[in-house]
Amino acid sequence: MYTKKKAKSLQRLGFYFLLSLIFFGLTSCSQKEQKQTYKVGILCGLDYITELFDGFKSKMNELGYIDGENIMYDYQRTNFEPVKEKEILTQFINSKSDLILTFPTEVSMAAKAATRETDVPVIFAIANIEGTNLIDSITKPGKNITGVRFPGPDLAIKRFEVMREVAPHAKRMWVPYQRGYPIVANQMEVLRPVAEAEGISLIEFPADDAAELQAKLDARDNLDDIGFDSIFFIPEPISCTDDAFEVMAKFAYKHKMPIGGILMQVGDYGSIFGINVDVPKTGQQAAILADKILKGTPAGAIPVVSSESYLEINYNVAQELGIHVPDGLLNRADRIIR
């Protein structure tokens, strides 16, 4: 009898001991999960879209990633500095980032190249996928990359259509863009036949910087015919760089001609309209992708999503330039500045 009681007692002790091990094991795992801190490298390659990080961080916080507690951001900014961008991306990789977020197109292409021989996931945003080889396909973007597509060709057509409404008599559109920028060629390919069908001449002018734009416009300034009737911006970086935009806007104001495509205001000079994507919201879309990756889904298996566009009109600029904005266009605008 004594032996049986002793055996039962030992069994109970063993059972309780096993439960304790399981309990402490689960607690330990839980604490380990709570203590994990993710490192995210973020590279913004264009000053115009810095708000994307605000949207990304806000949504990540909403998803439970608290800066300084379970996630750390290494946020870096450049502005057309390829050498510096490569150095930053290398730094992200060497510091064992769990994820890299890049925007816009050029730095995203650089990130894909920099991480080719690694397993570091990359999320791109405000980036064209057309003509850039950034992804394999929308549904299966590739080994370690996914992101939020910038609908550049779509925006180029929408901007052209709005310019036609704003300036129906303008038959020659001057189209400046950053020389060699990767997203331009694809946009112009879809834009040229549309313009030709409407009898519109697109006068393309690739430039490196504001100084080159200034020299070109100065050469035209005193001609009897300056050679174009409006200044039209496709989605690319030089038009949203302050010094370059100011050069072109001053010329438009002097000659009282329509200027638009992207909504900009630099000092006393602005554009009439802009069609673009919601930058902070795009950051939120990127955060949803990041959450999936950090929870274990391979980046290359997450389908690419696309940013939505919206129309803004600066009615004050239109009035200053003596340009009539049709009521139908005003009614369609998501935002009007008066």
C-alpha cells in the first residue's frame, strides 16, 4: 500500500512538473516574441514624396509595430544621388535589416540590384513597373520584392486629357523631363499616339537640371514664336524639383500660358492642376505589405498593389494666367484651391 501511494504521489509530482515546464516554456516563447525588434531600412530618393514615410509609420503603428519597442526605422533621404543611395542600401544590408522600403522608381531599382544575392525583402512604392524590370509579374513579383505600383502611364494619359480641357486651343505642348530617367520612355510610348490622334504636337525636352531648362527657355524667350502653347508635365522628377519648376513656371507666367500636370507651388509661382497619387496613403499600403512579410510571407509571393490617383486644381493660378477652367472639370476635382 505504501509503495502504491508513493508511486501515485510521484506521478502527481511528475505531472505538475511537466505542466510547469510547459507553462514556463510558453511564457518564455511569448516573451521572446515580444522582445523581437525588427529593423527596417527606409530610403526616400525624392524630396517631393517624403510624406510616404509618415503614412507608412502611422499604419505600422496601427498594426502593432511601435517605434523603439518592437521596430526600429533607419530613415534616409537623398535627392538624385545614385552613389550615396548605393552606399545607404549597402549599409541597410550590412546592418542586417529585416526589410527595406524604397521610393520612388530609381532607388527601388537600385535596391533590387543591391539585394540580388541576399534574402533581404524589398518593398517599393511610387515606382513604375512598366519598362523597368522591377518585377516578374504583378501576381508573382519575384524572389524578394513586392510593392505599391506608381501608375505612371495611366497618369500621363489622364494629365494629357485634363490639359486638353484646360487648354483646348493649345496644339503644341512642351514636355520637359529628367534626361535618362527610367520611367519616361514607357510613358512617352503610350502618350505619343494619343496626342497624334488629337492633332497635338509633343515637344519633348530632356534636361539634367534647372540650369539647362533656364538656358533653353532663355533662348526661346524673345522669339516671335516661342514654339509651344503650354507646358505639360508627365510623371517624372524634374518637374517636381523646386528650382526647376520655378524656372518653367516663371516662363509660363510671363507668356500667360497653361502649365500643369503636377500640382506645385514655389514662392509666387504655381501650376494650374495636378493628377497624382495619395503619397501618405501609398505609405499605408506599403505598411500592409510589410506586416505580411514580417509575419513570414515571402515578399515575392505577395501581389503588387497600385496607388490610386486624384485630381487637384489651383483655381487661383488659372485666374492669374487668364485660363478658363471648365465647370465639368471643377466638378470632377477632388480638391480645389481658391
